[in-house]
Amino acid sequence: MQRAMLGGILTGLMGGMLGSLTILRQLSFFSDALGHSALLGISIGLLLGLNPSVVLLPFAVVFALVVTYLLERTRLWTDALLNIIYSSSLAIAIITLSFVGQYKGGLNNLLFGDILAVREPDLVFSAGLLLVCTIFIGLTLRTQMLLTLHEPLAIARGVSVSAHRTAFIVLLSLVVGISIKAIGILFSAGFNLPSGPSIVATQLAIFLTAMALPRLGVLGQG
Amino acid sequence: MKEVVLAVEQLTVHRETYTAVQDVSFSLEAGTDTAIVGPNGAGKSTLVQAILGILPRLAGNVFILGQPLSRKGSLAPQIRQQIAYLPQNFLVDRRIPMTVEELVGLGWDRLGFQVPWANSRKRRHAVRDALAKVDALHLKQQPIGGLSGGETKRVLLAYCLVYPRRLLILDEAPAGLDMRGETEFYQLLYQLKLEEGWTILQISHDLNMVRRHCDRVLCLNRTLLCQGTPEVALSPDSLSAAYGSEFVRYHHRC
């Protein structure tokens, strides 16, 4: 329970930090595609007989870099390309999983996550990643702000857009990858959308509503 | 002879399938105001973007304050800090929660690795002084999304002057302003130019303004057609070479 709480807090902090920039740079759908493609990484790991957790992170990083490369090279609209990648990687993942047979971890755990199954090594990795994110975003905050606001203005000031973009994408993919275990593919995909702190707020709101509803029901009946 | 702030040698820039700028050479001396004129699609914005390293160049050299701009568009940070650029359309997402003070502050920062609170007092003073100079101190806490066109231009000028610059590159800076806004913008710009000693390279469609204020004019239509004082470069012959003879007849009738 303590591990679950700590894991949730670490994920929430990282999500808040990168999520705000993700939304402002209109990368929400990108992180969505990234989250769904994680299932492909997991299924490839299972097919090769490797531990899915070990395969997941390198796969997420490589996948994110390939997608970024494609986005820079193609003349297709961003959302069209992301949609193609997103649905095809999901379809390939489902087909691959059907070859694996019965996965004892269960598909539900992958899709919805199991925060109680967060282990100590996961926490150590999350804490390390949070530290890296804090240092990187903290030291380059001004650059990140100008880049988010107006790219040509940042280039004119000597900011290397491609280096910053790659660093941000790598961090984002690692954060999405690490959060899969705790909150699952479906939530991690949306997790950068409302950003970390608002997830906590949403969960609290759902919890309070769940507490309040039976009482309201009683009142309604009375 | 005055110091050369910007030197461009045989610059050629390709855009996708065509050559947008070919074999352009010129230089700017310190304290001068140079205008680039030419019809739409002449490659004016492409030229300044290649000078700044925003667009890659195919051939040629660019020297800013004596330092070469590398092929990949990188330049020594201390030189970069002395250049300011105002883009043609400063289109930003109005939902970005940034205040005027934060935007102007970004003009002051040297954009490398630094803790966010570094030199905060100096920075705050510089931002306040810059906003006071453009008469926009009252906008300090306002979100940039809520600014009017004229206010945005004033704030961008504050972004330029918050740190002592040598070279200002303006890409149709007063675009989108009405006549009064444009006059006010140029008044402020030239007052600041005197105070700050800026060298200016600007793209302009307002030939009357160019005649009144600029020391030199570059007539561009993919290649550099002529350069010189406004009297020479804006003569009917030069204009008809750049814009076509129809334009010159129309312009003279007005």
C-alpha cells in the first residue's frame, strides 16, 4: 500500500512536470499513441520470452524516436500519421498477444494497471527518473518556455530545437513507459492529457462522489 | 570605416523545390538602418531566416559581428545574445499562460543551462526598465494572450531591448497594425534606435517609410537586383525591375 502510494505520487509529479509542456506543445496525441504502442512492446517481449518490464522502456524510447523522425520527414498531418501508427501498433500487439497464448499477468492488468503490484525497483527507477526530469526541466526552463511559445524566436536565440525535442521525447517516453505498470496503458495514454496533479484531483473527486452517492440515494429515497 | 555588423556573402537558399534566394551578398555597417524591399514571394523572409540560421542555406557565408554562422546555423552564444529578431507574424497560442513580464524576461536570459532563479533581481530590474521604455509597464502582469496588436508589438520591442543588442532584424514588424499604430511603432523604434545604437535590418512594404528613415535599401526578387541609398534603389528603374513596370506606374500615380 505504501509502495503504491509512493509510486502514485512519483508518477503524478513526473506527469505534472512533463504533462504541462506536452499539452502546450500539442503533443497529447503523441503521448497517447506512445502509451498504446507500449502494448506492442510488451507483446514482443512476451513473444521473445523476455520480461515485459525489461523490454517496455527501451521499446518506448526507440518507438518515440522513430515516430518523431517520421513526423519530421512526412508531409502528412501530424494527427493522421499518429492515428495510423497508433491503430496499427495496437492491432499488431493484439495479433502478437494471440500467439503468446494465455498471458498469466492478464490483459486487464496491462490495460488498467495494477498500482499495488509496483515493486521496489520500479520505485527506485521512478525516483531516478523524477530527479532527471527535475534537473533537466529546471535547468532549461527558460529555453523550454521560449521553445513552447515560439520556435523561430528560440532558434534565432541559438536554441537547438532538434536536441531539445529529442531530449524531451526521450524523457516523455520513459515517463509513459514507467507509468504503464501503475496506471495501465489506457490511463497512461490519457495521463499526459489532464497532467499528473489533475489525475490525483480527478481520482479524489471520483472517490468523494462514490462516498457521497449512496448517501444522496438514501436522501432521495427518504 | 565603421564596424561591419553583418556580412552576407553569396548566400543561396533552397526551399523544397525551388531556389528562393540566389547569390545574395551585402554588408551592414554599425548604426545603419537597411530595408529589404521586393514583391511577395521574392525571398525576403527566407533571406533573413537564413541569416539567423532558422532556415538552412545551400551555399554562401554569413558573418555576424565578425563571427561565422555555421552550416547548421549555430553561432557563439555571446553573439546570439546581441541579436534580436521580430518575426512577421508573432502568432502564439493565446491559451499559453505566460505573462508579459515572463516573455520580456526570456529576452534577457542567456538560454543555456541555468537554475530558474539565477540573477532574478537583475532580471526583474531589466524587465521593468524595458517595459517602462516602451510605455508598457502597466501590462506587466497581463497574460500575453490578451494583448492587442499594438500592445504585442510594444512588448516585443521590450523583449528586444531588455538586453543590450547590436543587431535588430525585423520581418515586417508593424504588419497587422492600423496607420496610427504603425506610425507610433516607427516613432518608438527610431527613438529606441537612437538611444540603444541598434543596427537595423528590416523587411518592409512601406516604401514611403523606407524613403524617410532608412540609410540603405536592398531590392530583392530572388536575387539582389540593386542596393544603395533610397534615392538610387527606389528609383523607378529599380522598382520596375523588382516589382514590374505596372507597379511603378500605379505607385507614381498614387
